[in-house]
Amino acid sequence: MTTHTTFHSLLARGTGLVLAITLATLNGLPVLASQQSPKQNPQRSHSSINIAQAATPPSPLADGVYLYGQSPEPEQLGQEYLVIRVDRGQVVGAFYMPQSEFNCFYGSVNARALNLSVVDPYDQSVHPYSIALQTTAPVAAQNASSVTSTLEGYHQISKLSENDQRILNVCIQQHR
């Protein structure tokens, strides 16, 4: 079960943003592609040992840069937003409110959620945070590959502002 608490409700210290994160529990663990040891599989030689790899399903969010907001309109005061870059299932981005500070994060995306490590801008402590993904099923007449995902509690916004890109660039530089 994934819990979702709005970012806004987790913020507040004076007029600045500070993050106090609740733990979110996700069901499911990665499945190893090969769990056999060399003793269980005598045909494997020491010169060509296969390394177990986690089975990684395709990311529900395609590689790219996204902007999501509590409001479907950008730059609304009092509303929280997140700008995010997805690259092969890995994410870097920031939570922010217009005309305020921002909190960088990094993490990964799986079929159920964004699993984030959010960095407190004051003391650089890292807090786990999860945002559930909502999957929209394709219409019968559409191709099954048109299944899309969005973040629970957020609206996708199509255009990034210069400020969104600036914030994202700062976080990318900090969390390469």
C-alpha cells in the first residue's frame, strides 16, 4: 500500500520550505534474473560467471522532463509543483512552490510509484518519499501502447518555464 501525503502538508518552518517526510511502504521487491550459484549450475565456468541482475520492467514514465502541479495551471501561488527528469527509470527533480525555496530529490520510478530521496535544503538530510502513479488504460480503439501514467494528486503541465528549467538544472548538478 502506498501512502500519499501532499507535499504542502509536509512543509513549513517560518516562511521557508522544510521537508518532514512520512515513510511510505511499497509492496514488492525486484526479482533476480539469475539466483543460481556456480555450485547449482556446474556448466558455468569461472571465466564467464553470469551476474544476477534485477529484472527491470519498462518505466511507466518515458524518458524526458515533466512538470506536475497541484493546480493544472502553472505558477499559482500556494500550490506545489514538481519538475522532474526521467532517464532510464532514474529521476532527479525538485518540489517547489512559486516565489519560494525548492527541495531537490533523486530516486527511481517503478510500475507503482516514484520512490524519492528528498534533500532538505537547510541541513542536507535525506528523507524517503513516495508518490503513487495512476495508470490510465487505453480506449478500446487505441493501441495498447498508449497506456500512460501520471502522479497521484498532481496534474501534468505541458510547458516548463525558464524558472522550472533553472530549478531542475540546479538539482541535476547536485545529484548526478
